[in-house]
Amino acid sequence: MTLPYSQTLVIIPTYNEIDNIEKMISTLFSLYPEISLLIIEDGSPDGTAKVIKRLMLAHSKLFMIERSGKLGLGTAYITGFRWALEHSYEFVFEMDCDFSHDPSQIPELLSAAQHYDLVIGSRYIDGIRIINWPFKRLLLSYGASIYTRAITGLPIHDTTGGFKCFKRKSLSVLDFDKIISNGYSFQLELNYKIWCKGLSIKEVPIIFYERRDGQSKMGGAIIFEAIFAVFRLRIKKILGTL
């Protein structure tokens, strides 16, 4: 099956990704020359934006939105989603810059997106597929997903995963002004709202790698943030204000 790379946008938020950004951009365009890439750059003091601007001269499908500071994962993606809808992309990816998400797995998600409204690269379907995480971190993340399913009924094994492909339809039904999360709970909020709209969701097994270079921005506090967000979302669903 020929995949619609020319109709596909990958969104990558960056903050201090000088160790990864050039390699990630080069990798994506060498694998998928027709794909578009949008970087949401949050004022990295390490010079990430300068590298992107240099590479934009060589890649006509590379775009960047610069923001004034570190404004959060959720707002970065919402900025990217609005841009994607304005520019008529049919398939929109979320993806990390640090190679924890393997660019070579994009075709698997995009292929599934031809039949589903949201495709999630899942770390917890068909077994646990995480490389080089300490046991405590793995237990927190896996436990948070079990807890989320129990409270919300959301039929997803990996509720906070950040490697995803949205069909345009699934982004169009979201009211971005009503999104309450900005950290990693942003991911489960999008999943929950799309599921509550009756749209179809598919999990595709991926292997998640701990970042190769640079510093991890994720800790236990992020998992606990997601746990508390579940209550807020469930209450909003009950009250009809979701």
C-alpha cells in the first residue's frame, strides 16, 4: 500500500535538543522525503533554533514556530495542531525529538491511520516494550495506565504514550480551548476526549527507547500529574462539560 506521506505532518516540540535535533531532522527526511515536519521551539538557550533555521534552507518541508519560552507540552502540540488544520494536512503525528520514538516505525502508525481516527504507538500492548527504564519508573507508568482504564473505562493500554498519529477528523472534533492539561496528562486527555466522541482508536505496538542523548525531562511527578488529571476528566464527563 502506498502511504500518503505528502499529506502527513510530524510535529516535534523542542527545548534544549541540540544533541538530537539535526540527526532527527536528517533521519526523517532521508526516510520520508515527502513528509512535512513542524518544530515547535520553546526558546531553547542551547541554540536548537539556530540549527533548525540552518536546516530549513536545505529542506522545503521543514517548518518552525518559535515561542518565547518553555510553555509546556500541551500548548506546544495545540499550536502545532492548529497549524496542521490551517494547512490542510490529513495525518498529523506527535513525536519526541530524542529518538525514544523510532522514526522507522512511522509507516506502521500511518498505515493503521488509513482505517482508524487515532493511532497510538503503544509501549504496553503485546507485552511491555520499553528499553532501559528503571523498574520504579516502569511501575509508575504502567500502573498509571491501569488506573486510568479503571477510572475512565478508556480501552487503551498505553494512555500517556506520546508517539501518535491523528487523522484530521479526530483533531477537528476537539475544542482546543477546553483542554485542561498541559503536561504529560495532555496525552490521556486527548485520548479520552476522542474516545468519548465515538471515534475509533487503534494501538500499534512500538519499542520505546530511553533517550540516547541529552537530558530526560520526565520524572515521577509527571506520572502523578496524570493520575490526578483522570479524576478531573471523569468528573467533567459526568457533568457534561468535557
